[in-house]
Amino acid sequence: MAVSRLLQAMTVSTTLTLALTACGSGDSAKPTDAGKRPVPSSDAPSSEATATPSGKASAAPGGPLQVRRVLEATGIPAATEAASPLPTDCDDQPAGQPKANAAAIACDDAGVVYRLAPAEVVGGVTSAKAERPQGLTDWVVSLELDPAATPKFAALTQDVTGTDKLIAFVLDGEVISALTVQTPIDDGKLQIGGTFTEKQAQAFAAQLGS
């Protein structure tokens, strides 16, 4: 499957870089500045070359995938004053997915802490599979969303396109990816990738499809 309309991925964690692309039949798009950590520094390293995604999968998923806006995170100040300070870790957070209709605190596997808005997309994944697109060396996870989730995801990506606002994919209470959006995705077909090995991509796909 060819990859087109690359969305530049900007992860908060330098140990996790996930590029988000729309699935299509056009020419393959090449990453440009994907994967720079959004911290107040002009010399943030390029994680496309150095970062390693966890591909982490839980043995007991705590609910369907949630897609949320990032309100603030470690190294990223809140746009407005928060009611409480951002915790230093997620040790006190309950296991499993947070309540979808409420703001939440979650971490990624590198310990970066995020304050997240209520989920705008919950579940709706009709298929998730690991594959290696022609011409690429790394594996990706291809997702398809159902008719209910597709317009919600399209509206979210349209709203944040071209801004520095991050959206986060949350699974089993963990931020799997936090990224900026450069191109809206309106057909519910997308790929999440970075430097996945086959095993990591398969584990991630299995968790998403559960």
C-alpha cells in the first residue's frame, strides 16, 4: 500500500516517534522534519533517525482507543492556567483507560506526563494490521475507522491542522503517540508508523484491534 499525504509527527517523548499518514493510492511521501521533540530548545534532535517507538502492548487492554487533545505536557506549558499543577509522574493514576468524557493525566513509556482534554474519538477501529509498505524499511500499523468515528477524527484533524497543537492516542491508560497534524484525514484510513519492528507493529495492531 502506498503512503501519501504525510502528516509530520511531533512526539513529546524522544524515545517514541510515530508518523501519522493518510492511506491512499498516490505517490509515496517522504518525511521531512518529522519527530522533533516540542520543547523550548532550538537544537532538539531529529527522532526520525534516533528515536525508537515502544510498540508496547498490554496483556489486558483497559478499553478502546481514545484520541484526545494535549492541553499541556512535560516541557510544554498549558495554553491557559491549569486548575492544578502537572504531576511529576503517573504513579497515582488509576490503571486502564481514563473516563472518556473527562480530562485526564497520562504518561508515555518514557515518563513524559500529559494533561489531556476529554476524548473526541473513542474506539471505532474496525481493523488494525501491521504491514510494511512497498519502498519502506520500517513497519507501520494501518487503521480503519468506522462510519461513526471517521467524521469525528476528520473534524479533530481539520481543527488542529497546521497548528502546534498536539493530539494524543491513548491506549490502556498510556499515551502511545502525541503528534501535530499537517494534513486532515477525512476518510478514516490512516497509518501509524515510525521505526517499528515487525514484532512491535504486530503487538500494537493486536492491542488496537482487541
